[in-house]
Amino acid sequence: MSITAVRGFNDILPGDTEVWRRIEDIAFKIFSAYGFSEIKVPIVEKTELFLRSIGETTDIVEKEMYTFTDRHGDSLTLRPEGTAPVVRAYIEHKLYANPVSKLYYSGPMFRYERPQKGRYRQFYQIGAEILGDLSPRSDAEALTMLMRLFEEIDVRGAELQMNSLGDALCRPVYKQRLKDYLSGVKEKLCENCRRRIEANPLRALDCKNPGCMEATKSAPSILESLCGACKTHFDKVRECLELSGIEASINPRMVRGLDYYTKTTFEITSAGLGSQNAIAAGGRYDGLVEELGGPATPCFGFAIGIERVALLIKENGMERRPLTVFIALGDEAERKGVALLKAWRDRGVRIIEDFSEGSLKSRMKKADRMGARYAVILGDDELKSGTVAIKDMKSASQEKVSWEIAPDRIAIG
Ligand code: HAM
């Protein structure tokens, strides 16, 4: 029996990797234009980091972490997200000595979730974090950047939903109001929500259980409980987004699955992905740096799910770069081919040499099976006249061109 990949862990194959590369390239280019620098953090962290940041009563910590004990007896966890590791690095390397740090990252995350379309156990995120900026304009700028990114990679129908989760002043007041409400409808809630009424009542608003959805229909809205500072912040973010022409809908039931958020939170969804339709999410987390032992630092960030965005772009159709196959007939043609191949590759032409020895007909068939857009043939006649034959495999037309101009006669992209 052959060995297959672990469930929920995927191979990303050629064809898809080009789509991924394009998403990353465009994202990094845009982030850089907004002043972000790349940070690379480890895939494994001390378990305690995630307990203290994501929150002990979240689904991620309760049910989804890949936690193990290493040979030394330390409890380690494969990172389920990137924000906590970035904040850990920010504190450890005293990056707070800079007035503002704008950091981005890309890489695999691990969550033991039920695999389905758009949801995997190893999945990839591109994330960005702004540490040290308290202005609501910073939230709006990051959101504008993100929407611009989706536009540029041709994700259609991206919708921004926003909420505010308040701060240390007003959230406890709201939590109490919600607890009181939930206690009144306790019998109608699922076991999980009932258990969490005390520790994490906000989760009940996000529960997909039909009974819980019905029972929480008229639960108090967090937006009505915001303190003055949080309300002003939220209004300003909305105003700045409006100025930038970004539409946002307000969803007071959006509570997010991580406990570190304060004030602005958001999700961007796109139709056409089924139930796993969030392509990016994030928000403000003004208390996290201090919680993890650093100085009080206001922060805002987000992460994009690469698999989900790649699924959308693939559905829109993305052309791969054309492939050319070079066929040399005989030893002398092979020797001449070395210089010609170099000239094409220097120009950025994507070209491979066919090293097989069959008839020209069988080698052309092979080039076709490899998906070649062009085949270049160098035989005795061409050697004599200082030319190559370039065949367009789509139209089946063929032309002879001199070695001097041949490098320019094949499309790059
Ligand atoms: P999150 O909402 O847990 O936030 O994940 C962000 C995005 O990652 C989701 O919107 C989705 O596109 C993708 N994603 C999450 N889980 C999976 C999965 N199992 N399979 C495929 N894609 C998935 C965070 O992770 C926060 N760290 C975002 C953040 C950054 N907040 C502030 N800064």
C-alpha cells in the first residue's frame, strides 16, 4: 500500500503554486509600498504563548492545537496563527524601541479542524501587523490596503464586515449584560455555549447551532455598550473608510475566535467559497503586547487565508506562463543549443530542453503532452542557415528565424 498525505495536510502542486506565488508577490509589493518589512518567526512556539494570547476558552486552544512534549519535556505547539509569535518576537527583540513597527509574514499555520473545502489542518496565511499606532486612521489604512490587494489579485465580490469589541473599560460591562441575557435563555443554548456563559459569553453570538442562533436573536448589541473612546474610534474608522471609497457593513454579532481583540474587528468574505468564505480577518489588539510582558502598545493586524484566495482566483482563471520545449537534432545542434537556451532564459523565456532521442514526430508529441506553447527545433538545415524553427503549438504555424532574433521571438508571459 502506498503512503498518502495526512488528512487535512495538502501538497500544493505546479499550476497551483504559480497562483500562490502571484498572490504573495502582489501582497509583498503592496505591503512594501505601505512601509511594511518582512519578519520570519518559527513554526513552533512554547504552548503558553498561545494560551495567554488566543485565550484558554477559545475553540483554537480547547480543541485545535497541535501540542506535543519535546524530548526535554517542554510543551510546544505548532503555531495556529501568526499574531502571537510576532508579538513575542517584538517584545523579545525590543522592537518597541521603534515608534512604529509594520511587519508582514507568510507561512503555514496548524489547526486541528474538520477538513473541508477551504478548511485544512495545515493552511497558509499572509499576515500583517502594525505595532505602535493607536490612530483609527491606521485601522482604516490597513483595511484600504487589504481591499486594494484583493482588487489587484482580481478577487471579485470581496465584502468587508466590521464590528467593535470595545476595550477593557466597556467590554466587561457588555459581557455582564450578555451573561445576564444568556442566563435567561440558558435552556435553549447548546452545551458548549452553556458551559461558556461565565468565561466567554461572546462566543454564543457566533455559534452555528440553530437553537443558539434563535435564542440569541435579540441579545444586546455590543455597539450599544461602547464607551465614548471606543465609539469615537469606531466612527472615525468608518469615516476614513468612506473617504477612501471602501464600503463596509456593520455586524455587531461578529465576535472572532481569538480573545486578544479590542475595538475594531473585521472579516472579509467572498461568495463562491461555500461555508468557509472568510478570506481575511483581523482587528485591533491593544492589550496583547502588555499581556505578554511588553510595554503597552496599540496594535492592528490581519491575516489572509491563501488557500481560499487561490481557490477564488483559480475559479476566475489565471493563465500560466507559456512553456517552450527546445528540440536539438544531433550532437552539433545540442552544442549550439547551450548558447541559445542561455539567451532565451536570460530574457525570461520559460524553456526546457527535450533530451530524448526518438523521431522528431514523437518528440513533438511529447512537447505537446508537456503543455508546450512553442516548440523550437534545431536540425541540420537550421544549423546550416543559422536559424531555428519556432512552432506555435496552438495555431500549428511555424516560422524560421535567425539565431540573432530568436531570443526575442518567444513570448515571456
Ligand atoms: P483567523 O480569523 O483565525 O485570524 O484567520 C485568518 C484567515 O485565515 C481566515 O479568514 C481564513 O481565510 C484563514 N484560515 C483560518 N483557518 C483556516 C483553515 N483551517 N484552513 C484554511 N484557511 C484558514 C487570525 O489568524 C489572526 N491571527 C488574524 C490577525 C492578525 N489578527 C490580527 N492580526
